[in-house]
Amino acid sequence: MGKYIEAEAVTAELMFERLIGYPFALSTLTEVHTFGKKTGSQIQLKQLPVSIVAVDGFLKFDELRFKNWTSIPIQNICQIGRVLDIPPSIFQVPFETMRVVYLAGETVIPDEIKEAVQEIADLLMDEDLNEWNLPLSKSTVAVIDKYRK
């Protein structure tokens, strides 16, 4: 069973996501962010809604010769929408890089998206067609335009 339709149509689903610019269905995403002067201790994730699964920070603490990834308790992170405010490490030294694993996307897929993905899957069954020359219907193009970011 696929993310969008009942049939296993991974190529069609990936093509739809590529056309709209993001995964619409619920997906597990991993992002890596480096802190800079402009961001301070905050990062902004790319997708919404967000449910954080795990956060790791790369810490470099020369006094103890510590240089490694360390897990950050999720309850210590302040989250407002897509923005995460990451507290410093237990040594009061800020992390250099963050790795965030989270769930984003919708659990209920609208019928118009299901129909568009099904059309793409049906067209890809033809050996003469590929993702570069699919004759998509006007309704499918309209759905893609509606959800495109």
C-alpha cells in the first residue's frame, strides 16, 4: 500500500512529490542545520506540521577533548511552529551542528491528490511513456499547481 493510493506506485508518488516540491503525505524527514551568527541558537525546519522524533547536536568541547554527536532531550527544546530554539549543552557550550528527525505532512490525503497520483501511475504503465513525456490531464495539472510550493 502506498502513501497516496492503495496500489504500490512508488514512482508515481515520488513524481507527484517532485512536481509539487515537497512530500505532502506524512513522512519522516531528517534535516541538518549549522548555527550561524544570524540564526543564534534557532533553526527553522522546512515542513509542517511537525512532530519531533529525535534531535542530535554536534558538540566540540576542547577542555574535555570531547568532539562528537550527542542526543538532546526533546523536552529541552522550545518549539514554535517550524522554529526550534536549541539550548546549549550541559557544558554551556553551544552546539555547532544540529540533526533533527521529525514527522511532517498530512495524514488525510484529499481525493483530488489521490486521483492525480492514480492518473500518473496509470500513465506510467505504458512502456512508451516516462516521467518526461506524460500527457497529464488539465485536472491533474490544476491539482499539482494548487499544492505546489
